[in-house]
Amino acid sequence: MHDVSSGPAHLAGLPRHDWTGAQIEALFALPFTELLFQAAIVHRQRFDPTEIQLSQLLSIKTGGCAENCGYCSQSAHHDTGLAATRLIDAATVLANARAAREAGAGRFCMGAAWRDLKDRDIPALAEMIEGVKALGLETCATLGMLQPHQAVALRDAGLDFYNHNLDTSEADYARVVTTRTYQERLDTLANVRAAGLKVCCGGIVGMGETRAARAGLLLSLANLPEHPESLPINALVPIPGTPLGGSDPIDGLEFVRTIAVARIVCPGAMVRLSAGREGMSRELQALCFMAGANSMFVGGQLLTTPLPGMDADRALLSDLGMRPTAAAQA
Ligand code: SAM
Ligand code: DTB
Ligand code: SF4
């Protein structure tokens, strides 16, 4: 029999910020069933494992981005055939947010293909954020790097979460993007925290990285001064024309391991099954929920790539006996 009381200390589910790379790699190396069991124990200490938080994304400014992220359809450095747009208007954003709420989403996330936010765009963004918030949805934005006063302005408009991913480990970073540094990502995360916003921060797997790089990403997240409230794990959606578009897909079991280790090292985070879900079987997604994922993106698409769609997702959750986390009321 498995005696939880005499198990490893992390089964207590207390947040730690002093993980070592070796400890995180040791979690990855556990027998699969043991790792999932441990993650499930940690998951149940703070969350109802039958509940799942549903977020919906909208690209409010697509393409033409100055960064050279090797995975991204929206970088101006890669020829992906994607047409660039300007910032869309608040009325269109609110129509999309209303539809997302009707379909059952509890959080609405607005994404812009920007390297960094320009002050001139803040009034338009504030109108969107105020409007989405007034619908009773949680608000999230991902707009590139932020300066401290910009994070405060977004918070004052009613922003709940800011998404800014570390993407991979510090050592692996320059293989993925060279137009910004890991430290610049950490600086924006600190600015977001200092403004009192909740942090959504995770990464991507399936970019041809090693297991040590996956562990290194989770090490960086776990050892942040405060854990992210929201921790998206994306499986690379390979985009033709991008430097990483030819990467070998991540093995499904290794993806589930990554979710389980994220759950253990950031026990209070909502771990989000993010990009790449369209290519996953229902059984693989169920294993991710078993491993501690308790959030996912819903709707027809992410920013520029497809999702399974609400009908398939409703059927999956119903067949698994899971239900969406109750959305805030307007
Ligand atoms: N420009 C902003 C930024 O980079 O922070 C916000 C938008 S960006 C598209 C948000 C995140 O989406 C990236 O940090 C990356 O983790 C993820 N992402 C982008 N393209 C992806 C792809 N092809 N597959 C998986 N995840 C991807
Ligand atoms: C995150 O970690 N994943 C989302 C959200 N944060 C902004 C974005 C995924 C984008 C996938 C590729 C695309 O649709 O363009
Ligand atoms: Fe720009 Fe964000 Fe895409 Fe990087 S991930 S190219 S910053 S939109």
C-alpha cells in the first residue's frame, strides 16, 4: 500500500521557492503512474479535480510582430503567410467577449502581437478591459513587455491577469528567440506583480528541447518570488515557415509528465492545458486532467491556430464528469 504520510515532502502541497534542477528532474524521472499519483494528491489539496476553468482568447492585433520567436506565426521575421492587422475596435472585442461568455467561458484573454506596449494604445485597451470586465468575465491580456506605469494603468482599467510566458529554460532561451532576453521577461513579470496583477506565466514544449530544458522552465517558474496564479503549458503548434515549425512533436506521455511536474512544483497554480490541444486525443487530455491540469482554452481558435471547438469540448467534459468553474456574475 502507498503510505502518503511517509511520502516525499512535496506531497504536503506547500509552495516552495527553493527547488533545484536535480529535484525537478528527479520528479520527471519517477515511474509514470507514481508521478501522476503524486500530482493528483497535490491537486486535490487545493482544488476540486472535477472542476475546470475555461478561458477564451481573442487576437486583438495580429501579425507583424518585431520579435523573432522561433515558434510564432505572428513574427515579422518569418514568412508564414499570415496577414497583419491593426488593433481592432472595442465593439468587436466586446461582441466576441459576449459570445465567449454565452458559450461558457469564465475568462477572456486579449492577445496582441507586440514586442512591447506603447502608451498611445492604453486608452483603447482600457476601454476593452472595462467592457469585458463589465460582462462579468475575468480579464486577461498578453501584450508583450510592460513598464511599471503601464501595468498600473491596465490594472486600473480592471485587468485581472497578465500573460507573459518564459517559454523555455534560461539556458535554452537563445535557441528560441534572440530579440529579447530572459531577464527582460522576468522584469516584465516583476512589473506585473508590483502592480498587483495576477500572473499567467508558462511555456512551450515540443520545440525540440531536452527534458532538462523542460525541467529548467519549471524550475524558473517554481523559484519566482511568487508562483504564477495561472500556468499555461503549450504543446508547440508547428507553423510552416517558422524556424521551429519542423520540430518533432512531443511524446504524449512526456507532455503529461510536464503537466504533473508543473502541478507539484506550483501547487496553487491553475495549470492550463493550452496550445496543441487540437492534436490531442480525448484520452491524452483526460490524462492531463488526472495529472493536475485544471484550466483550458475553449472556443474555435487560440490566437491564429485552431482548437477542438465547444461541441467537442462540452462532450469531453461531460464524458469525464467534469464541469466548468462557475464564472463570476455580471
Ligand atoms: N506577444 C506577446 C508575447 O509574446 O508575450 C503575446 C502573444 S504570444 C502569441 C503568447 C504566447 O503564445 C507565447 O509566449 C507562446 O508561449 C505561445 N505561442 C505562440 N505561438 C505558439 C505556437 N505556435 N505553439 C504553441 N504556443 C505558442
Ligand atoms: C499561452 O500560454 N498560450 C496562449 C496564450 N498564452 C496567449 C497562446 C497560444 C498561441 C498558440 C498559437 C496561435 O494560436 O497563434
Ligand atoms: Fe511576437 Fe509574441 Fe509571437 Fe513572439 S510570441 S513573435 S512576441 S506575438
